[in-house]
Amino acid sequence: MHRRLICYSILLLLAAILVAQEKSTANLPSEETVNAFLQQTFGYDPSVTWKIASIKPSIAEGLTEVNVVLTNSQGQSATTLYVTPDGKHALTGDIMPFGAKPYATAKEALLKGINGPTRGPDKSSVTIVEFSDLQCPHCKDAQPIIDKLLTQEPNARFVFQNFPLPMHNWAAKAADYADCVGHSSKDAFWKFVQGTFDDQANITESNADEKLTAIADAAGVKGADMAACAAKPDTKTRVEQSVALGQTVGVTGTPTLFINGRRIGNVVGLPPEILKGLVEFAAKQ
């Protein structure tokens, strides 16, 4: 009798989960609807094309998050739309956490989930986490800004997390190599990241293995070993975990920085003194 009650309870729980999942996806707009919206919005310009990256429930209950990659003569950009439950309106911009301690949830999730290489003291009042894509030009532009910040704030802990974007054709492979270099040598990792950014314009989908292997060699590890490691399922799993962590805390593009859980999306556009002030403010909290 006791076993039957347990089995019945499990079945009820599974049924409740399925109902919740159905409700969460019931109001999602279809790809056809999103494409029709984009056609009406950008169809006037024949140079603009787009690709729908994802349609999923938002971290804000009731809203649907639609991630789109737009391409024009200037290059590619990631855009996020938040669609209202009635499907009649869409919002753009950042969804901010709210409350007396708005960044605590993200901070806790990051501290539990980070698995990337670190700089600075392991025990620090401030943890800075960057989600980065080695093929992303904006990430390359942000690197010297972050390096300067860490020089000014040596007591801060910095963590690098891979977040290769699906729009980039060799970013996932670079993330695999970076993960392997990071597990082999922390010092070599930072040289590998800088070397990849320095050679970013010369790396293509077809020559990525050759280029990344050479950059790993120059960073001080054996490139052939890194290439072999990059192809292993365990490596890809760690990169996938890093991406999943970023998605959990609302990362949709790169570079995205978190200072004790506080998300900073526009690293390049933010004045350096403001960025420094945010770190010092977080240290006092």
C-alpha cells in the first residue's frame, strides 16, 4: 500500500511538471509569427537579413524572450525582444532584477556555477565574471578595458566563462581550445585568449584548428594536445555548462560582465571610471 502511494505521488508530480511545461510554451509565438513581424519591421531595407536564434520563456514571468541575429552591411548584431502574453506588444532593452537585494540571486548562481579560469585572490569581496566569445569583435575591444580594471583593482577576483554565440562559425571550437588550455595552464590561458583576439581577423572556419593550435603553442602549451583535448566530449560538456550558466543569469550577447551579480552589458561603452566605481561600490556592500 505504501509503495502504491509513493508511485501515485510520483505520477502526480510528473503530471504537474508536464502541465507546467505545456503552460510555459502555450503562449510562445511561432517562428512564422516572428518572421512576419521582422519582415514588417525590416523588410523596407533589402540589405537586412535575420535569423531567429531562440524563442523561449523569459526570466520575467509571462514574457517570451525572442533572440534574433540581424545582419546588414555593417555586420551582425544580436537583438532580444520580450513579447507580452497577449502577443500584441514587444519590448526591447534589459530586464533588470528588482528588490532590496536585486543582484543576490545572480551572484549566488554564478558563485555556484562558474567553472572558468580565474585571476586575482580566490577569496575576495568582489567577484567579476565575464562571459566572452573569442570570435566576438566587441569582446576583443573589451579586453584592454578589463585588463586595466583588474590592474586598478588587484583585490578583485575575475573569472572567464566561455559563451560562444551560435552566429559565429568558429567560436565554439575556440571555446573548446580555451577550456583545454585553461585546464592545462592558467598562465597560458590568458596568453591564449590575447593571442586569439590578436589574430581574430585572420581566423576562419576552415583554418581554425591550424590557427588555434599555433596560438596554443605560442601561449606555452602543446598545441597538438590542446587540439586532441578540444575534440573530447568532456570538454564540450564544460563549455555547454558555461553557456547554460550564462543563459540562467540572462546573458544574451557578449561580452557580458557581472560584478557581484550585477550585469554590465555595454562594457566598451561604459566610462572606465564608472566601471571602477561599480567594483569599489560592490566591495563595500
